[in-house]
Amino acid sequence: MSVKKLGITALAVAAAALLVPSFASAGVAADLEAKSAELNGVFIALACVLVLLMQCGFMFLEIGFSRMKNAGAGVMKIFVNFSVASLAFWAVGAAIIGYGNDLVGTTGFFYHFGQMVNDGDGGKIAVDSSAIMYMLYSFAFCAVSLAIVWGTTLERIKFAPYIIYAIFFGAIIYPMVGHSVWGGGLLSDVGGKSVMDFAGSSVVHLTGAVGGFAALLLLGARKGKYAPDGSPRAIPGHSMPLVGLGIIILWIGWFGFNGGSTLGTDVSFFGEVMWNTQMAAAAGVIGAMIFTWLKTKSLDVGMAGNGAIAGLVGITAGCGFVEAWAAPIIGFIAGIIVVYGVLTIEKYLDDPIGALSAHGLAGIWGTLAVGIFASPRLTISAPGVWYSIFGDQPFSQTIGQLGVQALAVVATFAFVFITSYAIFAAIKATIGLRVTEAEEDAGLDIASHGMYGYPEAFIPQPELPVGEYTPSMAGTPVASSADSPSQA
């Protein structure tokens, strides 16, 4: 072999040696990227399950705060609202909440695999399995917001309004609010700044509370809630253990709600978000407990639970934008707000579980708190005013961000209230919104669903014939005819 051929061969071998690591490196990088995407998808799926589980939390919370004769109705309400909203969101809402123009998303109706949708940058992309997972996660938020609405209406609303409002809420109301902040809508660019609502203090919680407020104004108070002089009377719920169980389930679900909103596990950021969530919830309980004691000289269990909810709602907007030291401050203040909110609102409106305070007032506070405490390290718009007062951030920028956060509150309230009030008013004028007095006295379980949530509490037990005995009845006195309810 000639020297020339040997030289060419040597060069070829050297080039191959250099290229193989490059190809291997590129292959490893692509594989790592694919595995990262898979891991993020699993993370979102788990977070989605936690958020969907919050429906159980709302169910137990509302049932616990209801009287026994209305316990079963809460179960049916969750089933139907969850189902109706699912279909409405799939058909229309998933498109409206996505990218489009300033008002609504424009592609993705009847959302399905392979469909071409707007990518937010003027192009189109095909819906794949990861996009569908994100859309299911988005629906879970919608379902939470809808569940909040009905807390103000317990024990006296007809069943049909649930179905009608759920259609409009899942298809239009919630998606339009979500689009305005998260889908490139009007509130995503306000004078060069964007509304910062990481997981939905205003988009989810204020929206649900305002819908409930509109319904409550047209529905009125429960029978017997107010004395002839207008003073409120307590109508205790039947099970504080169920209330506690509901709140704990909501608390745990919130880690999917807030932590999952990071949409990935690429960095440890989701850990910060979840820690902020925990600190705010804990501080909310402490704040509510202290100020309930100062106000009423009692340690009210329901109020402490609402303190936890208020702390969670309060941190939802800022969990990804504030430093850890600010989270307990936000939660503690939310706990104070819920106490005074519940006690004040009760004088005028019958809100059985305190939804207007825990989700509405705390949602407003949480949205504004971002404009106060948003960290320069974490902000996607401008830092909070705290960093102008105690730092070197330009005051014109920070106060401007607080103004944008306030605008989100006003805009959300106005849109949701007007649309919700119109829907409920139309329902009231046609099929009616409220059950009759006789149905309210009997309870929604039997009046609307033909069965009791706790049958043994309302249905007399059959007489046990004297002398009849089975081993399972050992130690149980045998009833006589004189003891029988039928002989009373």
C-alpha cells in the first residue's frame, strides 16, 4: 500500500473517531430530552389527579356544613357538575381558553388527538398526548372553580340550575377568564406588564366566588336564617369531622394545584412552590384561630378550617413569584381576612360555608399580594412594591404592577358577575331558581332525589316482634310494641 493511501486511511480513521462521540453525544442528548418530556408528563398527570381529587374535598366540606336532610344532595351535585362541565369544556372551553385573539382562543373545539391548534406564536401545531394531558389539567382547574360557586347556595337551590350554569361556566365563563391571563388575552399585556397569577387566585377562586355571589343575590337566605329584627341565626352543619376531612383533602390537593402549575420537574422550582403553599396554609390556620379568639372568645373549628382554605387561596397567585419568607405573611393575612369577612358578610348574606370570604376576599388579597411581594428573582413582569420600599427597584415599575394586579381583580369580577347574574336571572324567570318552602323544610335529599343521605335518621325503624332473636342481636334489648315508633 502506498504512503498516500496509508495517509488517507489514517485520516479517515481519525475523522471517524472524532465523529462517533459527537453522534453518541447527540443521541444521548435527544434521549435525555425525550425522557425529560416523559417525566414532565407523568408529573402533570399526578398533579392532575390531585386537583381532580379536590372534588371530594368540596363534597365533604359542603356536606359537613349542611344539615342531615341535605347531605345526599351534595353528592349528586358534585357528580353532575363534574360531568356536565367536562363535556362543555371539551367541546368549547378548551378552545376558548387557548391561544387566539385578545378575547378568546380560536382553535381546538371538540379537542382531539392530531387536531391543529394555535401555538401562541402565529403558527399551528398538532395536538399530541402531552397537549391533551395539559388540557385535562386545565379542565381540573375549571372544575374546582365551578365547585366553589355552589357553596353559597346550599340547602335551597333547585337541581336544574346546576346543569344549566355548568354548561355556560365550562364552555364560556371560566375559559374566557383563563384566556385573558394565561392564553395571551387582554390581561397578559397591559402597558407592557402582565397579570401575574401563578395558579389562579383570581382566575379560579375569585371567578368561582363571584359566580356564587351572583347566585346568592337572586336566591336569598335559607328559611330561618335571620330573625325578625334581621340579626343572623346560626344554622349549624351536621358533621365537623366531614368538614375537617374535606379541608385536609383540599389542602393535599393544592400541592397538585400549585406545584403542578410549574408544568415540569426540570428544576427544583416546584419544590419552592409547594413549600410556599404549605407555609401559607399553616399561617392561615394560625391567623384565623387567633383572630377568631380575639373576636368571639372561642376556637371555632369551621373558622380555623376556612383559615386554611383562605391561606391556600391567598398564596395561589403568588406561590411561584414570591420568596419563602413572604408566603406565611400572605397566608396569615388571608386568615385574618376570612374571619372578619365571614362575620361581616353573615349580617347581610347567607353564605353557609364562607365561600365569599375564603375564595372571594382571599382571592382578591392573593392577587394583590403578588403586586406587593413578587420577587425580582422570580417575576415574569415587575417586582412588588416591597422591593421599592425595602430595596432598589423603581417605584414606578412596582406600583404599576400592583395596579395591573388590581385591574385583574376588577375585570374578573365585572365579567363573571355580569354573565353569571344574567344566567341565574334567566333561570329564575323561567324554570325557577329556588325550591318551595315545603321542599326546603323536607330537605333536598327527599325533595329533589327521593332518598335520604342518612335514612336511619328520618325513616322509622320497623318494629321487632317480641321474642324474635338472632345471635347478632346479643346485648340488644328486644323492643316491645309499646316502644315501637308506629305505636307512638
